Amino acid sequence: MPLDADLPDIDVLAFATQGPGSGDAHRLTHLLAPLAPRIVGVDRARRQRLPGIIQREIARRRPHVIVMEGTAAAGGVAVMLARIARGVPYVVSSGDAVGPFLRAFHPRTGPIAGLYERALYRLSSGFIGWSPYLVGRALSLGARRAMTAAHFAGAPASPGAGEAVRARLGIPAGAIVFGIAGRILIDHRQGYSYGFELIEALKRTDRTDVRVLVVGDGDGLAALREIAGAELGRRVLLPGACLPEDVPAYLDAMDIGVLSQSTDLVGSMRYTTKLPEYLAARLPVVVGQTPVSYDLDSGWLWRLPGDAPWEEEQIDALGRLMQDITGEEIASRTARVPERIDLFDPDRQQRSVCAFVRDVASRA
């Protein structure tokens, strides 16, 4: 449906493939709020119904554009059908390199994952990447136009929230806490999940004043507990899942945040949701040799050698850092954490995304 460039409003149909209540849904709602989109909420467990639901929504009131946050196949099929059968343009927003990500977690998808990613981008009218590296990938795979909206964090923890978490977990005063928060999912190809390298590295030290805090739940949590062994509840703390609104308090209980990303096409393309959250919490960060470790470093990062957090070289380097780290070094790096990086500003992202979606709709 052609759109008058001076028209103040456009009809935007939007959905997050992770379902209502997810972080993706929160991101989508914020970024598109000035456009007053029609949000379709479908639980993740029932998202195979998305193609039919989207077709009914289009028939009821044809939108100028569809915006999809996430790249789950059911959502991709829904928007591609809308484009092919009804000529409705769509925009994809993603925080992952779809083909490599699917192959990592579902190895049997093989070439099909790459074909799906290429078709999704080629049929799209626009792509919103959570990092500039993903934007470049999407354009090279056929997206017509693209922009970066690098995610954002909520409000930081209230004063004293971190101390309360440390007290509840039994972390003594003066202890140094390395931590990460996220979904603890097993990469079956590597037998790895978030937190694995922190526990393995800690076990190589003899320091009693260092703790590892891994916050989250998933199919990898039981494996982490087993790996921790006698250190569980002592130097290794695995509290499990927490409410999204409690994440800032757990981050405030940490001294150093960890970004567990490999240098392959999955890890190198990401900023991840954790990076803006660590910045909001004023945490210096340990990271591998991914692009972000060079692009955003102003002295607040520790860059570890190696290609992946499950490999010996990186685990050994992390262990040495844990063994040698001092409070003075942490304070020095913390002082260099940027007060603000415009790339992660939620209002700036909202303005840019709304302008982008309007421009896409105007060309349909």
C-alpha cells in the first residue's frame, strides 16, 4: 500500500518471535512506541501458529509494514508469506547471525539454515541489527537497506541492592566477584554453556577471596553444578533464574562482568544484551578478541587471547587473571567505564528505528 510521505501515521503490525513478556517483546514495544503499532502476542510454545495469525491480521486491516523482532522460523515463514502472497513489506530485527546460530545449536539444520537466512533477508524491505556487524552481514546477504539499534539496558540497581544480594548469597566483604547473567543453554556442538569457563578458571586458582556468580537457568545449569563440585555454594554461586527486574541487583553484586563470546560468526557478530547492562551497572568487562573488544575499548576491558571461551587458551588466561587481579586494578578499570555510549541510548534508538520503519513503509 503506497504511503504519502506527509502522512503522520502509519499502520505497523509487529511481533516478537520469543513471545509476549520476553526481552525481545520489551525491546520491540519500546522501539516502535511512537508509531503505536499493533502488537501480535503469541506465546513462544505456540508460535507455529504465527503464519495463520499474521495472515488473518493482514486480511482484517492491511498494514503498511510488518516488523518482526527475532528470527524463529515460524515468524520468518509468516512475514515471507505476507510479502509473497499479499505484497506487505516487512522489517527483520535480529541480534544473531541466523544461519551460524542455528547450525551451532541445531547442527542438523545444516545448509537449510543458511538458505533460510538468505531468503529472509532478500525478501525483506529492511533489517535492524543489534550490532553494525550484523547489519553488514544482512546487507551482504541481500537485505535492501539496514540500520543498527544495539539494544539498551533498563534502570540500574537501586542503592544497596548489590550489597543485599551479596549478603543473601554469603559473599564476604572484600571478595572479588566475576559474574555473568543470561540463559544457560548448552551448545551441544561444543558441550559449552555460559559460566563453564568461569568455573574451570576459578578451579585453577588457590585464592579464597574470588567468587564466580552465574545467574540464570536453562539446560546447562545442572552441568555447571556438576562441574563446580565441592566449590558449589562456596566459591561458585549458581542461584538459578531471577526475575528480569532483579537482574540489575545481581549485576551490582559483581565486580567484573564477563562476555562469553567466540571469534566465529556467532560470537563476533554480537554485542549481546549483556553489554549495555554491564555498562549501566558500571562494570569493567572481560571479553575475548571479538570486534567489540577493540571497537568499544577505552581502557575498561580485559581482552583474553584465544578463539573461544571453551578452549584451553582462554580458560587458562582467565584463570591467571583471577589469580593476579587486585582491587586497585578493578578500581582503575571501573573508573574508565564510559558514562554513556550513544550507541546504547534507548531514546536515540527509538527515534532512528521509527524513522527507518517509516522510510521503509513509504517505499512499499
